Amino acid sequence: MRYIQLTYEERVMLSTLRQQGLSVREIAKQLGRHFSTIYRELKRNSCSHIDGSYRPSKAERRTRARRSRSRRNRHYTDADFKIIRKLLRQKWSPEQISGHIRRHSLMPRHISHETIYQYLWRDKSDGGNLWMHLRQSSKQRRKRYRAYDSRGRLADKRHISERPATVETRRYRGHWEIDTVMGTGSTDCIVTIVERKSGFIQIGKLKDRSTKSLNKKVIRLIGRDPASYKTITADNGTEFHQHKKIEERTGVKFYFATPHHSWERGSNENANGLVRQYLPKGATMSGLTQIECDRIADKLNSRPRKRHNYKTPEEIYYGC
């Protein structure tokens, strides 16, 4: 049953009956209302900070003020939500959309990311599918206790602790993180390289997960803008065991994170979660091309980021 708020006349009657000493249930019976409605009215609109009395005129003003402040009654037009729907379908988060709209004054009044989420859930309850464009939760990882880990035990491997301290500050461009993302098959694989300062990403399609395929693709990606590569930080996967060959060809120094310390490569972990919006876990990558990888990278690089005051990674990377 739809709830109908009390009218001003009912509030006057409520006040009169209360002054006559009637109980809440007796007042509700006189007004033809459920007793919980009367309880709620008295709780919300009595002057508890003064003398606890109930004044119908003040109750009416309070109700109208709450109604005018209600998010549900901000009159956003369908044209406003058309912008939001477009950006949601581009896999932007509600927070990114809100910041982008504010930055570029795309709407006459600002819309918060909470309001966008409310719009999403209303759309979902009405049978819509906009919610499916939201970023999915990242896969859960289970730490392997008492397990011997032989990955990454290489001679001359630089640990992340040897990396210049300035890399950690993210103040300077040219320091990257690298990882591979697997599809369903053993040969389904891509490599992602993320620049730490800007969040700018490059994605390469690999023929397989071998060191030969990875080295060939990484050298090509670095070759697109070699002056912008100073260091690369990797995990301890076996596909990076021939990193010395990349260093010899490009002059870029490799560093390796501590095993099971994914937070040491937080930029790459976050970027891989974004990539999964386009290449979900369990989906095959067998038909994926480099052109499609570049297209995904372009979409991610043109998304506004909160940490950049809603500028995009490409704006930060290219100094726009």
C-alpha cells in the first residue's frame, strides 16, 4: 500500500486530540490512520529540543523542507540521464561520471555519484541492464600458506627495494608496472603495462605465455614511446624470467615485487580489474587482436580518474 502523508488538517486534529490527553492509538483511530503513522509523525516533528510539544504549523514546514531537499525530487531531465547512460555504457563508474560532469559543467546542477547509483538500482528494478556496466568485483585471491614458492628465483634480479625512492612518490613520469592477464586457455594471454604517475595503460596480445612472446610484445610496446620508459616493476611470474633481454634491447631497468605482495604493484592490479570489464574472467581471448587491445586501452586512458581531479590518464601522460 502506498503511504500518504498527513494533511495539514489532520495535523491540526492530531494536536487537538493530543492536548485532550488521548493516546497515540486512540488518535490514530479517530483519524483513520495506522498508529505507526502517528508515532512517526510525533517523533519526526515534535519540538523535542524545546518542550516536546507538537505544533501543526511547524510540522507542516518541516515536512515541506524535507521534501524540497529530497534527492528524489531534484528534477533531473531525461537529457541529463542520457549523458549518464552513455558514460555508463562506456564502463565509467558513477564516481567518474559525477566528477566529469562537474569538471566540464555538462549539467545545470551537479549530480552526485550516490544519485547515479540510485538511478541504476531503479533501472535494475524496472528490468534495465545499466547495472551490468558497473565494474565487477575483482577475483578473490587465497594466500598459500606453508607452500614453497619457486617463482622468480633468478640471479641478478633486482628487488623492488632497490628501485629509486622517487618512483614511489609518483611525481615523475616513466615508471611502469607490468603483468599478464589470462583467458580460458593456456595460450590465451595479454600483457598490460601501466604508467604509475598517470595510470596510462598499454595492452599487448600475446601468442602464448612464453618468455619469447612476452619479450617480443613488450619491446614493441616500449618502442611506441621509448623516451617515456625508465623502469618497469613486475611480479615473479616465469614469463618474466628473460627480462634481461628486454633490458638489453630497450635500456629499461626491471624490478621485481615481493612474492604475494600485490599491493607493491597496486597500479597494475587496479588496471587489470578495469581490463576485466572488457575481457571478463572465463572469457576466451583466442580471437582477440592487437587492434582490439589498443581500443580497450584507449577507452581506459580516456576515463576520468578521481585521483587526477577527474582528468584522464592520457591528459596527465601527455601533459595536457
